[in-house]
Amino acid sequence: MPLAETTLVEAINQGLRRLLRERPEVVLFGEDIGAFGGAFKATLGLQQEFGEARVFDTPICESAIFGAAIGMATQGLRPIVELQFVDFGMTAVHQLLNNAGTMHYRTGVAVPMTVRAPCGGGICGGPFHSEELEAFFCHMPGVKVVYPAFPADARALLVSAALDPNPVIFLENKYLYRHVKEWLPADWEPIPLGVAQVCRPGSDAVVLTYGAMVHEALRAAEQVEQEGAGTVMVLDLRTLKPLDADAVLAAVAATNRVLIVHEGWRTGGFGAELAALVAERAFHLLDAPVVRLTAPDVPVPFAPELERAYRPGADTIHAALLELLDY
Amino acid sequence: MSRKQTKATPPAAARSRSAQAALPGSTLLRCMLLTQLTEERLVRLYHQGRISGGVYISRGQEAIGAATAAAGGPDDLYAPLIRDMSVHIGRGEPVLDIFRHCLGRVTGPMKGRDGNVHYGCLARGVYPMISHLGAMLPVVTGAVMARRRQGRPAVGFAYLGDGATSTGDFHEAVNFAAVFDVPVIFVIENNQFAYSTPITRQFRCRNLADRAVGYGIEGLAADGNEAVDLYRLVRGLVDQLRARPRPVLLVCDTMRMRGHGAHDDFSYVPRDLLERFTARDPLDLARARVIADGALTAAEVARLEQVCQAEVDAACQQALAEPPPDPATLTEGVYAAG
Ligand SMILES: Cc1ncc(C[n+]2csc(CCOP(=O)(O)OP(=O)(O)O)c2C)c(N)n1
Ligand SMILES: [Mg+2]
């Protein structure tokens, strides 16, 4: 089968196209996603191909967008909505937390909706266009959270997210949109939610991570290995909720040293959940204390110099790994 | 785009007994009686300590839900709020299920997972509210959009109080419905108070219906206490919206005749305001109306009240005897399987 070089944002476009083609109940809506193709061009060409009834622009109203999607999902449609930036979803998070997240528990009625949300830093977006909010979403009962790091995963997980009968937050790292490419076939199988992936084998330590930090961790692990300091496994969680706890525990058992990396804030961040899981269920397997490398608890700064200091990267991961391996 | 004032125009139709029987008066009265008697019993159960949490009743506002519920067809969708038991009853919720729900019984529509005014039945097109005021408005809007796409001529009824008109969600939902021409009737029940806060602290416009102009839609101001007239108005409105889909603000003037909840002595409500509305009690008006219209005799009204009371008594007794949910089921059903 011929392969095509595909960016993460193109892969998402392919996933959306496939869903629109195969599932007549799928509708896409959000701000500027129609003829314009979305702020990041993830929906490019879709309105032209599938028509305005299925791919349409809305006013700027995140709560009405979520709320309408919830209403549609309870009446047989399968809405996929785009947040222009995840940051703006916080004006309407009550709809996800209280309406979408409680519906099945309270009524037994499913809410098959997906929220696509560009997130993360590294593009000098400043405090309000760079936020990394997965921990907020993971805190909500009844909601699933998916965060792919590779184009192949992105399109395959997007299909599974949209076909899942529950509300799913599908996080798309803006930095990765065009910085990561893979040679992909035209056909693909969906990847089930809740399954992590070992991106790089290793036996001396594991980096538990997701999103853009997977790529930073891979670079750091490569360097550590070249320096002869040890072999480092990188585990890409891919889905944060439900979390693939078995894969995490297996990775800890195989390496005995754990570094957790994410670009979201430290306090109450997803890394705290991972550290707790390891402490509760794999404490006896550890040769060193669990280490977290995260953004500090400060707003995402704008200036490139500040943002570089704010966001973990291959260099800081490398340093943390050396320290961990030396413990 | 104008605000219209509706008047209580008595029907000019023939007064023969058979013609009057077709009018909704007795249906509306029955719904309002069941509501009032059920709520009265719930308040008693609350003061007896047999209902946990709180009890929020609609005394004084029963006509609005009864009239609007009766005006809808089988495809229509409803999102009732805090003062809308008569919507639930009018759309087919058995009184028994209301008692089960308020008592937190596993047999209730929410199986004890939610309580007081948060219930509904999606199979009948009635959305169970969440507490967050305004949050249901875009949900019912989206639900109506979905139904109409499937070729069903749905109209939505989204309810809110005067206080909830101050939320951002109200603005977002009305504007969204306006932009997409979604036929939703936003039923604003202006009962003069939001908990202890009077409407003078809620908005500056003369009438909330005036807000419609800003959304490019129609706003209607109606008397919320005259059930039959309100029914006629809304019935006509529903036909219009089916023919030409678009949202409408329907502002119903009314009064919360009790506290915000059963815990509240509402001492902050001016007595003269209460007296003014006591003279226009929707149940009294409905009783007088069915008799005046010849739909029921005074004796038939008395009989109807007895029948409703018996239904409420039986439902309450049965629900009290039913079991609570099993704590072992606590974590079940958070997610849909599949
Ligand atoms: C967003 C939000 N804020 C506050 C509350 C608490 N609250 C519940 S009912 C109420 C008053 C509502 O007044 P109104 O909208 O006029 O409805 P009414 O009770 O008069 O029918 C308040 C403040 C809430 N439920 N939701
Ligand atoms: Mg009020």
C-alpha cells in the first residue's frame, strides 16, 4: 500500500473525514471550522465535501456549543465539536462536568459526543493560548480523556473516541500538529481507548508521559543511551482516562525507576495521579523515588526565553533521567 | 419583533356542553391540582424528616407548566426547571414516580442518583435538569436541532426563572437558537424573586420580553396565572413555530407564593405583593374558568379534587414502602458500555 507523509493535523482531518463518510449521524461544529477549515485547518475541506448541514460554524459560545452537542447526542446524533483552543473550554466546563458527565449515571442515557481541543505550549501562545488542562478533564466522572502523540494514533484514536458512547475530550497538541510526521497508509484500523503504547524499549528507567512530551522523552532517552548511561523505556499513555494502569505497572516492573513528564502544571497535575498509582500498587518494585518533571505552577509565559524555561524539554528530561539513573 | 401583550379573552365559541368538553380546562385543572397536592405532600414529608435534602415547590405557578405541557405534541422536547412539576405531570410523569424520586427510591426515574427537582424522562422527551441555572437551555436547543434533522417536527420548551435570565448560558442559548432558527420557546417564569433577590436587582429592562429585540426574535409577555388563556396562546405559537421555525421568548408574569424551598419562610417578600397575587391564584382562576366555561360543574370540580387527592395519597404510601438504592451499586453506570 502506498504511504503518504502525514502531519498530526492532517491525520485528524483524515479521521474526521472517515467519520463523516461512514457515519451519517456524525456532525461537526465549532468556531470557524466550516469553509475556513478551523484555526489550525483540522477541518479543511470537510464542509466543502460533506455540506453545511454536517459541518458548520457557530457563534462564539462555548457553553451553547457543548450544551447543544449534549442535546444532539441524546437524540441520536454523534456530534464532534472543536474548541478553537482548549483554554476557552473553561468558560463552559460546567456543561461537561455537570450535564455530559452525569447524564448516563443519572438517566442511563448515553452521550456520545467528542470535544476536540487544541492544547499545549511551545508556540509562544502566551497564558491564554497554551494551557494544558488534561488534569481538569480527568477529574470529571463520566468523561474520557484521550491525548495522542503521533499522527497514526491521532486518526485511529479519534475514530474510537467519536464512536465511543460517552463524552470524550480529545486533546490535540498544537506544537505537534505540524512538527510530527509519519508515513501512513490510506487505510487504518481504529485503536481502542485505554491502551498505552511502549514507544521505546528500555530496562533501566521508564518515562511515563503523553502528548508533546513523548517526543521530548524519546530524544532524551536516545541521548542517555548513546552516552551509555542506561536504556530508557518511553511509555506513551495515549488515553489518560481510562488509564492503562496495567501498562504502567508492567513498565515499572520492567525498569524499577520512574520519571513522569508532562507539560501541564505540577500541583494536582496528571503526574500526581500517576505517582499515586505507582506508590499504591508498585512501591515494592521501585529502586528510586518517583520523579515528576512538569511545568511549574505559573501561568504559561509568552516570551520564548520564559516559555523554554517553563516547559519541560529533551534537555531537562535528559538531566532528570541521569539523576534518576544515578540514584 | 415586537412585544405583544395577551389579554384574557373569553372564548367566543359556542357554549354548548359538548363543545366545551373539548377545551383543555379540565385537563389543565387536573394537572394543576395534582401538582399542588403532590407538592403539599412533599412539603409535609420534608417537615417530617422523611425527605432528605430539600423540597422546592411551585405554588402559584402551576398554570404555566400545565398550559405549556398541554400545548406540545408528541415530538416536542421539554426542559423543565425548578418550578415546573406541572410540566412533568402534564407530559406524563406519574405522581408515583415523583414521590419515588423525591424520596430517593431505587424505583424512581433517577434510581436515587439525583433528587428533588432534578428528574425527567428522556423517552418522553423531558430532560432532567441539572442545578446550574441556564445550563439546560442550549441542551434542549441542540436536542431540537437533532430531532428536526431526523424529520421530526419538534418544538422545544425551555424553562427558566427571572433570575436565570442573568446567566451567560441564557444569552448563549437564545442567540444560538436565533442564529440557527431553532424552534424553542424560552418560557421565562417571572415570579418576582430569585431566592431572596427581587427582580429589580436582576434586570433593568421594562419587561424581559423586550430582550427579544436584541436577538432578532419575537418576545411575548403573558399572564402566567390564567391557564386556559396561556394554553391557547402557546398552542397557536407552537403551530406558528412548526410552520416557520424560530425561537421565541415567552415571559409569563407570576408569583412564587411560598419560600424558595420548604426551608425558607420568605419573610423578605412584601405582603402586599403576595396579596395581589393571592387574588389571582392560578388554581382559583382555573376552577372558576372551567365552571364558567361550562366544562365542569362545581360538583365535578369537587369530585376531581377528591380523585387527585386519592391518587396522591396512594402514590405517597406506595413510594414510602419501596426500597432505597443498594450502596453496592454506587459506582455502576458512570459510563455507557460499548
Ligand atoms: C448558576 C447557578 N447559580 C446559583 C444557583 C443557586 N440557585 C438555585 S435557584 C436560585 C434562584 C433562582 O431564581 P429564578 O431563576 O428566578 O428561579 P425561581 O427559583 O424564582 O423559580 C439560585 C440562586 C444555581 N442553581 N445555579
Ligand atoms: Mg424567580
